[in-house]
Amino acid sequence: MIFMNNFNAPECHNAACSLIENSGIAKWLLSNGIGKVYCEFDEDYEVLKKAGLRLRHRGKYSCIGRISERPDGDISIKIENDGYFIPNRIREISARKFWEWYVEQDRFEILEDDSEDFWYYRDKAIETVRRYRENPRLFLEDYPRLK
């Protein structure tokens, strides 16, 4: 999402993050089999694997990872004067398969998160997107690398 992790349109960033982290929306999407579930930490993957969840790596990598002095794994990115960045592998499963597995478990629970600031930022986010649509030059001024 263009508004994730940026400072140009913080209201859009906060609204998007809050929407994604809303457990009610997450449960609805999962129970209706919409989307995919991703796991990007090896430790979490091992726990879920031991619990019987079959996540698959399909060649996708995360924007988070670790720094190493030497290249390691399938992909490593050279950092000038500071070794290599090794991105975490993303494992995935369909929302439908995840939900089928989840309802059979008694050891995991989706945490409640009402994400109230989504509603606070929603109108501001809508207005910002509307301004960008009405005048795309404003968008390019905020995101000059996309010209």
C-alpha cells in the first residue's frame, strides 16, 4: 500500500495500519476465506509447523530481515560498508485453509484490537485520497520518486 510506512500522508498511514490490525475485520476475512495468511519469522513458522499448519514458501521475501557479514540464503543484498541484508522468507497459506486449521485449535487465539484510531483518521484519509484524485500533481509532489 502506497500509504504504509511513510510520513507524507500520516492520516492514510494510520488509517491503513489500524484497518489491517482490526481483529474483527481479520476474523471476517478469514472465516469467509478471503486473502492469504503470511508468516515472516522463522520462530513463528516453526511453532505453527509443529502445531500442524502447512505454510509454504513461494519465493516471496519480507522487507524485514537481518544483517550478516557474509551472504547467506537464497537472497542477500549488499549494504555498502556494512555486510549483507538477508530478508526473511515469507511463508503463506490461503485464508480458507488457515481458518479451517484455526477453528480446530484450542491453543491459539486471535487477539482483540478495536483499532479505534481508524475511525478517527478515516475522514482525513478519505479527504487526502480525494485531493490526490482531483489533482494528481499533489500526489507526485508528495511522492517525487514515482514521477
